[in-house]
Amino acid sequence: MPAFTTTNPVIVWFRSTDLRLSDNPALHAAASLGVPVLPLFVLEEVAGDPRPLGGASRWWLHGSLERLAADCAALGSPLILRRGDPAAEIDALRRASGAATVLWNRRYSPIHTARDAAIKDGLKRDGVEARSFCAHLLAEPWTVQNKSGGPFKVFTPFWRNLSADLAPPAPLPVPERLIPPASAPASDRLADWGLLPTAPDWAGGLRAAWVPGETAARARLTAFLEGPVATYATDRDRPDMMGTARLSPHLAFGEISPRQIWHATRHSADAHPERQKGAESFLREIGWREFNHHLLHHAPHMLDQPLDDRFADFPWLSDADGLAAWRRGRTGYPIVDAGMRELWETGWMHNRVRMIAASFLVKDLLLPWQVGEQWFWDTLVDADPANNAGGWQWVAGCGADAAPFFRVFNPVLQGEKFDPEGDYVRRFVPELRHLPSRWIHKPWEAPADVLRRAGLRLGDHYPKPIIDHGLARNRALTLFAERKGQT
Ligand code: FAD
């Protein structure tokens, strides 16, 4: 990319995937020009947007912007907030400020790549310098290719290829200062955007669980690398432990970059060999994030259509009661219900439990994965188009490199294996808290006197299973086998 200079102000267009000052190539490039920098965030409201932010993401965005605004102001140039069509807002700001350059970091979901390309073309037509940078991924989706120059469809060779000689550039520092424009441009008030829920305010559990923003992201990474990373390879599957990094919302909103994570993890493992195994396993999961973005770039339809087109006309059921029970965490299967309640309460769910809960919706209830994907989209603070669709399709068995169709998660065995004492279930399903561990994942099998001593009336305090898992499993296997031509 040829170097460029300007004596005019520069607009840095922040988006909801790069809300940070450190390792921010667009901001860094702008600050090094030595001219006024206008940091801009546009709450995008474009007619026909198929995927507006979900409720939990809106809550997160508010907190993240609050912190970014404080950080920009501390560097010297306050964040400018606008809402509407980003093309029109950028245009208005550059005309008002005399900016002749607009910089941003690239995003990768299909609707956004198309929108950004159109904006770049429009700016260039108007003689404005428009440049974009890589900041959200270790490697951009089109740079990783298989031997025949095509995209990968299976994770292991993808990761082998990408990680073989991966040497991401060192993270960029926070600019020392941002020169403000001569006069402050108009800005909306964040509070007027209504991103926070009010009537009712359902965000109490989110506030208790999370602190959005770059500083909190860095603190989480540090805490993870000083503790859980050493045992991550084994503990990452245990929802009853704090065995994973819980960085996903920070990554989704770009409060921390994968490059920062990669370098900090490598550095930590080099200095402490006992962390090596966990570090490898952790970076492999960061690799799954890269893989899902790779898939989405090459198959944009995966957002709402199966990657395996044999599933295009799968005879999904429609079951409003079953769906409501799943959403509310009242299926009668404790590990599924704990997960769905964790999601509702905190905006996050442990990965192992995401797989179990998703499998239950798709394979036990035979409801379309897209319905689950939409619920997650609305309720997850880490909702990410590539990872969410990728995760759902993997569980449903219709994705690239999907779990085999005959893998139907058994909610009892999974609970007993990964939450052996039932601590996770007791935390999120308090009506089961007095049940002994032996019965916590299958209360319907507990003898009457055990239930009585636990103060539990099934079907009253807590539901009986809404479906028999064994029968549901056989029904799913028959249907899935037909799809795969394996009957
Ligand atoms: P860690 O285990 O500490 O991993 C570190 C980071 O690696 C994560 O923050 C995440 O960015 C990435 N990562 C970890 N596991 C996966 C994975 N299986 N696939 C892709 N990336 C991964 N993740 C999202 O970020 N957003 C989503 O909307 C999302 N939806 C999902 C839906 C389903 C049905 C399933 C099965 C998984 C989904 N995941 C999603 C992936 C995964 O569950 C979360 O990334 C993980 O639980 C986040 O917790 P963590 O930060 O503690 O992860």
C-alpha cells in the first residue's frame, strides 16, 4: 500500500468490531500523520438491514462506547457519535470538517463487506482517500488457501496451514495523542440512543457478570494467562469451573485483537513451559474463530442456509411450546436448562453447554438450527455472525467439518461427565440445589424420598422432561441418516 500524507483532518471510522485504541491500525495510521484526527462511530441504521444488533449486544455496545469515548477524550480528540446511514454520516462529517481522508479497519460479514466496499468506492469517486486495514483477524479469509488455491472446508488442515508459519505483526501501541479538530463537530449523546434496556431493565445479570471495554479485556487476558491457561486443555470443557478465558464478547467487539492475544499467549508460554500445552489448545480455539470467518467469507449464505445442501429441505418441526421451554430453561434436562438460564442471566454460555443446548433444540426437538441461532444472536453478548452460524451448523451436522450427524449429545451423560458434582446446575437452576449429585442430572429417576428431602416436586417446582431423550434420539437418527443417504 503506497504511503500517503495529508494536511487536512482525518476521519477514523470505528465500528462495533474494533472498539479499542491499542493495536488499532486505522487509528495508528491517522495519528502518525500529525494532523487533526476525528474519531467517528456511526450507529448504523440502514433500511432492510437483515441483522440488526441483538438486545444483549446493544447493551454491550453502550458500555464499550462509553469507555472508548472516555479514552479518545483522554488522548485529546473526543469520539463523535452519529446514527443513520454510514455513507451519509461520513459524507456530512468530512464536508463539515474538511477531512480528505477516511480510515477504518475491515470487517467480514457479507452485508458489511458489501456496504464498506460501496462506501470506499463513493469516497474515491469524490476524490477522498479511503483506506482500510486488517485488525479483526490473524489472517484475512482470502489469504488462506488450500493446495489448489481454494478455500478450506475442514478445520484441521486449515489450522495446520495457518499456524505453520504464523507470525502476526507485533501489536501497535496506543497513540500518544490525537490532535483535535479546530472546532468540535456535532455529536449525538450516547444516552439518547436507547441501547440500554429500560422497561424492563433486564440487564442486571449482565452488569454483574461483565465490564465492557479495552481495559477490562486486557485484565481478563492477563488473569487467564496467569492462571487457567495452564490447565485449559482439560478444564475448557468444564462449565463448573472458570476454565476458559471469557474473552469472546471483548473479541467480538474488537476491544482486544487476536494479534494481542496471540503474542501475549506465546510470550506467556515461552516464559512458563508448564503453560505450553494449554496455550496451544487455547490458540487452536482462536483458530476456530478464524476458520468460521474463512467459511463465512467464502460461503456468505451460511448465515441462514445450511452449508451442506442435503439439509436444505430437512423436515424440521414447528413446536411453539418446545421452543418456549428451551428458551426459558424449562426442558426438564438440568444441564440444558442451566445453560439456557446462564445465557438469559449473563448473556453468555459455556461452550460445552452451548453444544449440548444446541443439540437438544436441533436433534431432540427437531427445531431448525436457524431458530436457535436467532435466539443466541439476540441474547449473547458475544453474538458474532461467523461463530454463531458456524457453531450452530456444526452441531446440527449440516456445516463444514460438522460433527457427524449421528452425534446426538446425551444431556444426562454430558452433565455427569462435565459437571460431575452438579455445581453448575445448582448455580443456575436453584430449585435443584438440594438434590444429591447422583440425581442432579436426572431428577426424574430420583426415588420419591430423595425428591421429598430435596423439597422438590417434579412437574411443579421443576418440569419433568418435555421429551424422552432416547426416543428423540432414534427419531433424529432416522431422519438424519436419510439426509446423508445412509439408511
Ligand atoms: P475460550 O475457550 O477461552 O476461547 C478463546 C476464544 O476463542 C473465544 O473467545 C472465541 O473467540 C474463540 N473460540 C473459542 N471456542 C470457539 C469455537 N468453538 N468456535 C469459534 N470460536 C471459538 N462464539 C462467539 O464468539 N460468538 C457466538 O455467537 C458463538 N455462538 C456459538 C453458538 C454455538 C451453538 C456454539 C456451539 C458455539 C458458539 N460460539 C460462539 C463459540 C464458543 O462457544 C465461544 O466462542 C466460547 O464459548 C467463548 O468463551 P471463551 O471466550 O471463554 O472461550
